[in-house]
Amino acid sequence: MSCYKDTSRKLFGILEYVIYSAFAKAETQSAVENIPF
């Protein structure tokens, strides 16, 4: 049971990281596009 809980927690952690990375990348891209060079 605890093994299953650890696995699901790890999967949620990866999912959270992927979503966070996608948002961070989008934020960075929009920020870069908004900077006048």
C-alpha cells in the first residue's frame, strides 16, 4: 500500500513538474517577446 502511495506521489510530482515547466516556458517566451530589443 505504501509502495503504491509512493508511486502515485512520484507520478504526481512528475506531472506537476511537467505542467510547471510548460507554464514557465510559456511565461518566459511571452516575456521575451514583450521585451523590445
